[in-house]
Amino acid sequence: MKNILVIGATSAIAEQTIRLYAQQGSNLLLLGRDEEKLQLICNDANVRGAHEADFLRLDVNDFDSHASVLEKAYTKLGRLDLVLIAHGSLPNQQACQQQVSTTLRELNTNAVSTISLLTLLANQMEQQGWGTLAVITSVAGDRGRQANYVYGAAKGMLSIFLQGLRNRLYPKGVHVLDIKPGFVDTPMTADFPKGPLWANPQAIANSIVKAVERKRNTLYTPFFWRWIMLIIRNIPEFIFKKMKL
Amino acid sequence: MNTRKSMLSGWGQYPQQLTERLTPHSKRGISEHLAHSSSLDDSPSLIARGLGRSYGDSALAEQVMQTEHLNHYMAFNADSGELECAAGVSFAELLAIFVPRGWFLPVTPGTKFVTVGGAIASDVHGKNHHVHGCFSQHVTQLTLALANGEVVTCSPDDKAQLFRATCGGMGLTGVILQARFKLIPIESAYIQQRSYKSANLAETLALFEEHDSATYSVAWIDCLSTGDKLGRSLLMLGEHATDGELQAHRDSKLNVPLNMPGLLLNRYSIQAFNTLYYHKHTQTHAQSSLHYEPFFYPLDGIRNWNRLYGKNGFTQYQFVLPKSAGLEGMTRILKAIAESKRGSFLAVLKAFGEANDHYLSFPTEGYTLALDFKIDATLFSFLEKLDRIVLDYGGRLYLTKDARMSEATFKQSYPQWQTFQEVRHQYGADRVFNSLQSQRLGL
Ligand SMILES: Cc1cc2nc3c(=O)[nH]c(=O)nc-3n(C[C@H](O)[C@H](O)[C@H](O)COP(=O)(O)OP(=O)(O)OC[C@H]3O[C@@H](n4cnc5c(N)ncnc54)[C@H](O)[C@@H]3O)c2cc1C
Ligand SMILES: NC(=O)c1ccc[n+]([C@@H]2O[C@H](COP(=O)([O-])OP(=O)(O)OC[C@H]3O[C@@H](n4cnc5c(N)ncnc54)[C@H](OP(=O)(O)O)[C@@H]3O)[C@@H](O)[C@H]2O)c1
């Protein structure tokens, strides 16, 4: 039986992943800010076969609460086999350009909060010498584009942070997985017109469970985003800067 | 809330309607939308929609509210088998989780790709109707979003009229959000099947009588045979096996990617299929053990098989005749079909047990026959001929399969329609919940 901590557990992608682990009989502790949704997801996980599913309230932008909520989580779960961090928000890029406070808040939600949590979690995992840290970033972090560079910068910062962390924790037996989804049909992207590149959160969840099992370092999901991003990263900047992306 | 406007149809691909599809992410989202749209003077017609396995226009309106995100389980009692889950949970998902733990649906239709909400709204029946009734008879409580967005619960004892109107009510009383019902324990995922061949209709009906204590029974009828072979059938009986693994079904890989040329299913191919199928079973009596998937859901193995009928679509004509009218009425209808040379690829005959007290529930004690017909220019006038025979014998048509019956036919054959309308009106549902079908039927 696996002990699993999920942060941002009400995210559509996290929820589908939780279902898969519940069906495996895992012990789940879910963190998020919407208690009604957390209760719904917990009950669902319990019916689907979780050994036990429970939740704690956490607003990731309440930095001061991080240490105490995580302490409670360690006490509840004991050994951590897997931590999945999934929270995030898709900023309105125009609004960020108009208002510094909006930009800073988005950077907090998408990067600084996660880095704060990871700093604490990394020490705990290092001490136990075991387990996997899995964090959802995004393909948007691979290159800055005018359409969403605040989000991209935050996700890119996370990816670099995770690289360093992986390097540090590898000899300690702790694995770090960076999950980079492409377009996923979730509440976050409800207003976007959908096309053939879009995936559903179930497919993303399946690939996450597999990548954790196989100790992958970076997961592009669905897989074809690895090739799309390879091309996008390799467009020379003097061309890229003229493109409308 | 996510909205998309596109052409939409039921399983029969007829009729098509330009529809705005709402996909609310939560119960709260549904309530809020209803509270808002019921406050408008002029809001578009709205109806709930599950997996769209109803054949005609029951789940079609200017706006449909899809329940795909209502897919949570609330609670399960492993002692009593009582499950509470959201209305968008499909029977396929439910079986995948509960069969390995030794539980099965109390009643299941011929496809597992239906939602709990759709099963209740159509008051679906299965091969065990004669012993276990409709699905809704196993429902102990419903949670419903009313026209104004208010959320209420009802049961056979609490707001009983609302419950009786909602079970079989085709989405016309509100949006079912969640339901509580009892699963049945099983020891194996397999079914002990016995099959019998009959030479004609009288023999077929006699076989149903003789085996009325079998849990599951259904007959496949060769509707193109005539003369003294009229109504020859294969009767299949089933009981849950006591040995064999508790293994759930696998997802099917076969798919019909596009609408096939309508010519593919014609009189000759159908006749060939029916003759082969009948003669495939050489003995008059055989016994075997098979998984629940091929026993209950033989067509689920090919996704989108409805596209085999071509882009004009098809309709399923399912009627019930009271027991007393059985042999005579059925003979008249089968003769009319055989004479018309319109084959039905599948013709399924079942014996129904007693009716329940849900106002628009379809089953009544007697015999029901379901036939698939490809739509062409003369089909509907032919079906009207059949309607008259059905009405003559005091029968009726199944709403969840229907795309074309007239208001008069409906009102004559569903005597409780007025009570249904009154309950609907009492809860303000008639102003908000309307489908293409309810408008056609004058509800
Ligand atoms: C291959 C096949 C075999 C079948 N075999 C049988 C059978 O053996 N016995 C039988 O009884 N039926 C059978 N059916 C019909 C099927 O069971 C019903 O049409 C069922 O209602 C479909 O469920 P759905 O979720 O797809 O509902 P939809 O088709 O989406 O909707 C059907 C009706 O239910 C209403 N509805 C759906 N969800 C809700 C909700 N949450 N709240 C309120 N109203 C709602 C809709 O408004 C509509 O009126 C079969 C269908 C197919 C395609
Ligand atoms: N959808 C995509 O196309 C896509 C693509 C690439 C990467 N991603 C990433 O995938 C992850 C999951 O997103 P999703 O697509 O599943 O979208 P989602 O369902 O909208 O999930 C976002 C989650 O973040 C939570 N959250 C936001 N701010 C929070 C805060 N201050 N405190 C606590 N929780 C907070 C939200 O909680 P509430 O439920 O309380 O609002 C919600 O659960 C995100 O990191 C996202 O950036 C998504």
C-alpha cells in the first residue's frame, strides 16, 4: 500500500490521478482550499477502493501555513511514498501586463508557493531516503511566448528548480518527476475552443501513474508534445521574436 | 461553464438538432444555471443528457445539460450493497469497479454505456423484468435539481409524486443529480446460459411461459421468416454462475469510424444474417457459461455500430402488447413486417412482468418486441400502420426509443400523462425542461 500526499487535489488532472491510486488501494491525503470539493473527492476515492482517503485545508498562497499543514500531513501519513503537486492557475496575460500585483500573485500561485512547499518536502523526503516528488509544470515553461509568458516563466522556474532538486536528491534515493502536460480539457481551460491536440485529464492521469512507476525524469504528456516542444525550442530567437505565438 | 453549439442527435442519428451543450463541472454549476435561466422570460428549451443512448429525440433540445462531470461515488455499504453515486456515472464504469468486488447491477439494459440518470429517467428494464422490474424500482432515493435550481431529494415515500414522475419522466421534471440504489451480490462474472430454439411464435411464447422463473430471459426472433415459421426464435435464459472469476469487462477496440453507406444493411444482408444466426444454433437446447459482457452487451464490442445504418439514421420501434393480446397481436405485427420486406437486423422479444406505478414507465405485463429500421422515405407511414395495430391491442411504444410517434398515439397509450403533467407543473418544470420529444408529444 502506498502513502500518497496530493497538493492541489481538486484539480481535474489530480482528481483523475487520485482515482487511479484509490483503485490500487492507496492511502491518500488530499490538500486543497475547497473543502466541499475535497470531501466529494475523498468520498469518491473511498468508494473506489482507497485504503483511506482524507483531506486537510491548504491555501497554497498562505505561505505561513505550509510548515504546519505539512507537519500534520507527515503525522497522518507516516512514510511518504509519493507527493503529487498539481495546483496552478492560468493567468490572464493582459491583466498581468496592466497590474504588477496580478503578475506577482500569479507567480506566487504557480511557482513560489510550490517552491516553498518543495523546500520543506525535499528535506523530509531526504531524511526518509525514499519516495517520489511529482510536480505538474507545463510545456509552456519550455519557451516564453507573448501570449502567456507570466505563466510560462513561473512553470519554467519550477522546472529548473526540479532539475536541481533531482540532482540533489538522486543519491539519497528520492526521485523527482517533472510532468509537462500540453493542452488538457479541464476547468482551467474551459473557455478555450478545443481541437485535435487536446487531451482529457484521464489520459494525463494514466501517463502520470506510469511515469511514477518507471521513475521517468520529465514526462511530456501526451507524448507528442516532446516533439512539438523540441521544434519550438529550436526555432532561432531572431525568427521566434517575429512570430505571433 | 463550457458551452459548444453543434449538431446533435440520439443513438439513431435521427433527428438532428443544432444544440448548445452545457457541461457543468459540479452540482452547484447546474443549480446556478437553472436559477439563472428560470429567471429569464424567454429561455431556450433545456433537457438533461447522459450518454445519448436513447434512440430518438428524448435528449435533444436547444440546450442540453450533459452530466459527464457528475461522476462521483458518494458512499457504498458493503453489507447491504447500497450505493449512492452521481447521475453521470455510467454502468460501464460502475461494473468495472464493483464486479471484481462481487457486485452487479440489479437491472441492466442491453448496453452498459448508459448513465445512472438516463437509466432512471427512461425507467429502463433488462432481461429480468419479469422477476425484478425496472431499474428505478431498485432506487431508494433520488436527488434532483428543480427548474429554479433548488435541490431536493425524493423517494417512494417522500415527495412520492415527484419520484414517480421522475422515474421514467424522460428528464422532464428536473436534472437528476444523484441516486441511491442497491447492487446485487454475485459470486462470478459469468452467466450460465441455456438456449432453446422454437419453430414458430406460439412455441416462442410458450417457452417464455414455461421458463418464467428464469432470472434472465430474452428471445431473438427471425422477423423475415413467414408462413408456419413466422416468429421462429432463439430463446436465451441466464442465471448468475457460482463459479468463474470476478473479472470485469475489457474496453472494446473495434470501432465504426464513419457513417457507412446506407446500402450495407439491406433486405438481403439482413435475411442472410438472420438465417445464419438461427441455424448457427443447431440443437434445440444448449447450455454454456459465458461472461456477462457477451450475455448482456453483445453490441458494445463494436463502438459506434449505429453508423452502420448510414447517415440518414435509423429508429428502433419497441412496443409492448398486453399478455392477453400476445399471440394474436404479435402475429399481426410480424406478418405486416414480413410482408413489408423491411428486415430488422435485430429483433428482440421479451416477456414483461407487472407494471410499476411510475407515471410514464413503459413496461406493462405482456410481450415487448424491439426492431431496428433504417430510415427511408416510406418508413414512417409504415410505422403508423404498426401504431394502429399496437393501439388496437392496448399496447404502447417505448419513449426512449421513439423519434416519431404522434401526440394522439402517445396520449391514448399513456393514460397517466395528465397526472404527470400536473406534477411537472406543480414543480415549475414545464416552463424549463422541454425536449424535442416532449414538444412533439404535447407535454
Ligand atoms: C444498444 C442499446 C441497447 C439498449 N437496450 C435497452 C434495454 O434492454 N432496455 C431498456 O430499457 N433500454 C435499452 N436501451 C435504451 C437506453 O437504456 C436508454 O435510452 C437510456 O436512457 C440511455 O441512457 P443515457 O445515459 O444514454 O441517456 P440519454 O440518452 O442521454 O437520455 C435519455 C433520457 O434520459 C434523460 N436523462 C439523462 N440523464 C438525466 C439526468 N441526469 N436527469 C434527468 N434526466 C436525464 C434525458 O433527458 C432523456 O430524456 C438501449 C439502448 C441501446 C443503444
Ligand atoms: N489544463 C491544461 O491545459 C494544463 C496544461 C499544462 C499544465 N497544466 C497544469 O496542470 C495543473 C492542474 O491543472 P488542471 O488543468 O487540472 O486545472 P484545474 O482543474 O483548474 O486545477 C487547478 C487547481 O489549482 C488549485 N488552486 C489554484 N489556486 C490555489 C490556491 N491558492 N490554493 C490551493 N489551490 C489552488 C485549484 O483549486 P480550486 O479547486 O479550489 O479552485 C484547482 O484545484 C496546474 O498546475 C496547471 O498549471 C494544465
